[in-house]
Amino acid sequence: MRLITEVASAAGISEEHLELYGKYKSKLSPSLWDELKHKPDGKLVLVTAVNPTPAGEGKTLTTIGLSQAMNAAGVKTVAALREPSLGPCLGMKGGATGGGKAQIVPADEINLHFTGDIHAVTSAHNLLSAMIDNHIFQGNALGLDPQRIVWKRVMDMNDRSLRNIVTGLGDGNGTVRESGFQITTASEIMAVLCLCDNLADLKRRLSRMLIGYDQLGAPVTAKDIGAVEAMTALLKEAVKPNLVQTLEGTPVIVHGGPFANIAHGCSSVIGTRYALKLGDVVITEAGFGADLGAEKFMDIKCRQAGLTPAAAVLVVTVKSLKYNGGVRKDELHTENRTALLSGISNMERHIENLGKFGVPVLVAVNHFEGDTPGEINDVLDACRRLGVPAAISKVWAEGSAGGLEVAEELKKLLEQTERSEYAPLYEDNLDIQAKIQKIVTEIYRGADVVFSPAAKRSLNSIEKLGLQKLQVCMAKTPYSFSDQPRLLGAPEGFTVGVRDITLSLGAGFAVVITGNMVTMPGLPAKPAAEGLHVDEDGVIFGLE
């Protein structure tokens, strides 16, 4: 690793704007923005993927490797990524810093505690939770209805046993009521942190957050509880973006970490804006498949921040397409071109959907050992039929050298695009129900939406509050276009069931909960935590 001061200097950042966290990590001071804000923006490129499979698609890996390759090809490029959450790092997915020769470093520190941003969100969220219960215990001057408090507690860990809890048990411990935990990355505070413009905007958004309703049904906010200034104090460092590097010294801004299946799945607006001033091209990513992460990137992040993406890179693998064609996980290493051709429908659907946002698409085929020439050619032939450029990526094995083919195709795509024709999928003036219907029919390709009684009550409440024009954030399984995880490929004609709709007023959207989605994941039968080992020198192994 190079010293972070050297990485910053090469990116045009003087040391006075760094707030160092050791030798290899730094936060970027707001003073840097004052210096950069009048510079023209670089071009923003989103890396997204087909629906995720057990084999892994390598979206973060591709983002990192492509940023290295673009620099190697002579284009000043900065990457912008989300921060890993301890929940998936120690649960099913493992680390989230890339792999092989396309990693951000120091990987173990970034994957675990990093600069404490996620811990700060946890603390701010739970402070508000404690102040809500204390307010009721101390006399409940606001007349809060204990049965209509919507603000839960959070922790940055997968723990299904905490999804539903009862608080206040025992004498003198407050009002007995049902509550629960979410994972920190599902906290509205994480969404607010990632969508705010600066510290002042963060405070405004925190003030608007809904915590519950009073006995008359009127909404009560974090501002009403008197928690905003203290929460801001806990978050004042977390709002500053973090600078790290790839294995080849490419600067990477890593900031914020909302999930894409239960939150909006994009790194911070602040970090992206810094990156756009520092690079001629910025490579960023959005979580899970393009039906979730890319849709929210386009419809929520870019809309709210006024960002204009210049292109999208869709990551596919031979294995993922075979899986979507019906091949079991343990047979993905065997050539099966029949299943592959069937599964290509998933890739084609994502390409078509990205086109609906007016953004040109490039397919990056993330190469795995065992992919056969025939299978790779089938994928490339399908892209040619669709008129979409495609290239093989070997960044895991070769770093920037393995990404030059993708980089050259991206350079050509950006040169050919004089002006972005980006536009969100739905109009602001549509009501929430119409926005949900549009996403379900045009992105998922479902036939209809069915609202549960609880969701209908939520819609009625939202209408009474005059909030029916909010944006929507879909909480849906990432594994299928539908709300049914096992419905693979490119299904259509299905019905999506909306279980409930919650309000994230600080973030500016309504969260639409579909199917069996939960906001607190559980651990798998064999958690990734079991594979970790720390040697006598403190070196961590197994965090991959």
C-alpha cells in the first residue's frame, strides 16, 4: 500500500484537506469541497449486475478493477463505493472489498470497523430509540401512542432473534410494548447520511424523520423528541467521506452503506460529488441486481442529488446465466450451453430495463476459471444481437491488465455519448400507488400489484398526511425480478404482493415491503464468522 497522503496527492488533494485515520485511511475535510466545488464534473458510470446467484457476480470487484484499468488506459478515474456492513461480512456474503488483484485496501480494516461511520449511525439511531421510550416514561408530554411507534432499534449484525421483541418488561422499566431490531444499514439514518448534501442538510433530514403517531393520529418526528442536535453530534464525523486506495493505487471514496434489497443501495451523494470533482470518470456501484440497485440509483439518488449518469456497466457471469437457466449451484462448473441460452433472458431483461433510463449500456463478462469458449461466445453473441457492446473482464486474476478490454469499450461508449439522455422511470407527480405499479410492470414485468390490508391502511394514512407524492424504495428479494426468490430467469405476468408501506420522511421516500422481506437478516447455517482466524501477529485470515 502507498501512504494515503501519496494517493491523495496524486489525485490532486493536498494534505491540509485530509483527516488521517492511520497511514492508509483518511476522511476528506469539508475544506476540500470549498476548493473543488467550482471545478467541472467528470462523467458518472454506474456498475450494476444481473440478479445475484450463489456463485457471486463480482460487481464490486468489477468496479474496482475497471477503475484501475481506466487509469491504466490514461483516463483519470476515481471509484466510489459503499462501506461493508458487519452483518453480511460475518454472515453469508463475507467481505465486500473486491478480491484477487482488484481489491481496495486495507481490506480487513475496511470490512470490519473502518472509520466508525456505521457505528456512528447505530449510536445515533439507538439514542433516538432510547429518548422515545424515556419520553413516554417521563410523562409523555407529546401524547405518543405506544402502540404506534414505528422507530425500532438497530445493530450492525445479522440476528433473526431480534426481529420482534418486547421492551419495558419488569417494574420501573417503562411502558411494555412490542418493537424489534433492524440491521443498521436499513436504518433511515443511513439513508439520510447517504442522501444529504452536507451537515446542515443532514440535520434538516434528521428533523423530519417519523418516529410514530400521537393518540390523535398526528405524526411525531425526531425534532419533536428533541434528539436532532445530539444525533448530529454523533454523526458529524461520519458525514465526511473516506479515502482509501486499490491495490494499484487508484483513489477510492468509500462512504455510506445502505442495502439495496431493503434500502436504496448506493454510496453517499457527498462522496460521489467529491469523486466527480477529482476524476474525469467516476466508477460507482449500486447493490444487487439492476432491478433493485440500479433502479434506486436512477430513481432516488440521481433524482434527489441532480446527478446525471453517463453510462451503465452490467456485470454478468457465465455461471449466473446458467443458474438463471435452471442449473444447480453444484453443477455450475460444468458446460451447459442449453441452460446458458435460457438464462441469457435475465441479462437481456436487465439491458432493456437500463435502456428505459436513457443510459447507454456496456456488458462486462466477469471471467471465471472453467468458463468455456463456447459459453463465452454465446453471451457475446447475445449482446451483439441486442446491439450492446460487451467485453471480457479478468480483473480478479490480472488487475488493470485484465480490465483493459472493458476499459477501452467504456472509453468508446463515453466518447460516443455527447449528452446523457438520462431520465428517471417515473414522474414526481404520480402518487405512491402509481409509482409502485410502474416499477412492477416496467422493471419487474409483473402483471399486477396486490396490497395487503396493512398496506392499504398505510396508503390511506399517507394520503391523509398529504404525502402521496413521495418517491418509493422497493424492499424486495434480490434473487428474482419477482417477489418470489425461486422464480428465476425473466419471469413475467406474476403478481407482486405489498405487505406494508413505511415512511422515511428524512430520506424522502416510502419503503414498500414486498413478499417475505425482512429488515433484519439472519445468519446462515455456517456463518462466514466461523472461517475467520487471527494469527499471533494480529493478521486476519478468512475475511473474503
